[in-house]
Amino acid sequence: MLRDIQVQIDNNIASKTRLAAALQLSAKLDGTHIIGVHALKTPEAILHGAPHGVIGYFPEEVIENQRDAIQKQAAELEKSFTSTVSEVGATYEWRQLYNCQQS
């Protein structure tokens, strides 16, 4: 029996569709637990994987600004996920992972 449904949560429009599908499935399978997973790219992976061959040194201030923006976005996604899943009364948890691979 299916007990957990893991859903990738990101700022892509498909994220809402994935979550809606998971909630529909959860409603049909009474007691299914929803796990929202959000992978954060580190600023180093984003900046060093920049397009157009942009490479080199990035000041710590730039990296810190990117870290702050990434954390803010993650907090907003978690809040939206929690709110949406709570409305339907499903049990849930939030997992946040760091993706350190360069693009």
C-alpha cells in the first residue's frame, strides 16, 4: 500500500500541477503522507555555472545576496506548500536539500 508521496516543489509552473496530482492521489488513498522536497542550488553552483562563459571571482557580497535570495524563495515555497496541503487536511512534511552541483 502506498504510504508516502514525494513531490518536487520549485518555482516552476509545473510544481503546482505536481502538487495537485499528489493531493488528488492522496485523497483516493486514505492516510497517504505528502513529502514536499525542494532542492536549493548553492550560489556557487549558480554563479559558476553562469551562461555565456562567465567565470572568475565573485565577491562574497554577491554570493551572500544570492544565498539570501535562495533562502527567501525556499521559505515562500515552503509556506505555499504547507498552506495548500493543510487546506485539504493531509499529513505532510517539508524536506529541503542543497544541490551543490554546477549546471
